[in-house]
Amino acid sequence: MKRIPFSYLALDLIAVTIFALIGRMSHQHGLTALGVLLTAAPFLVATLIGFIVGRYLTRNLMVQGLIVWLFTLNLGMILRVAFGGGFAVSFYIVTAIALLIFCGIWRLLLRKSIY
């Protein structure tokens, strides 16, 4: 089985950006490109790191997705707080569920088309 292509990283980055976009819309923070980028940035960095780690730890798309999700959620939250963003347990829970869905759905669809 081949390593998971780096091109799949784009799907995770898009998923995280959509998450940030929805979050900004639901809290009425405006939809400027810079605003969405600043909101998504800690999670995008964490996604990139998680993707690279996951890519080299496993060749299984679903396991790699779990690694990406854990990094995006936890490292992304740490980076968010480190750069001045707030933390709330409710936000952590919503983020966990949303990212699991957004980063998992394309893997499930792709997995069904591969097998």
C-alpha cells in the first residue's frame, strides 16, 4: 500500500477552513479573507503537522485521519490559546465534533470509492 498522497492534505485544509468560516458566520465576526485566515491559522498549522506525522506513521487512510484530527483539535487549540484566543470547554467539544465530521467525511467517501 502506498503512502497517503500529500494532495489529500488540501482536503483537510479545506475542511478546517470551512470550519473556521462557519464559526465566524455563527458568531457574526464577518467574513473577510483575513479574518477567516486568522481564525483558521492555528488549526491549519496543526493540520499540516498532523498530516505529516500521520502520513509517516501509517498507510491507512482512516488511521491517518484520526491522527490528523487529534493534532488539529489539540495542537490547534493550544496554538489558538498561545496566540491570544480564548478557551472554553464547550468550544473544545464543538470543535472536536465538527472537525471529526469535516475531516472524516471525505475519508469515508474516498475509502468507499477505493474499495
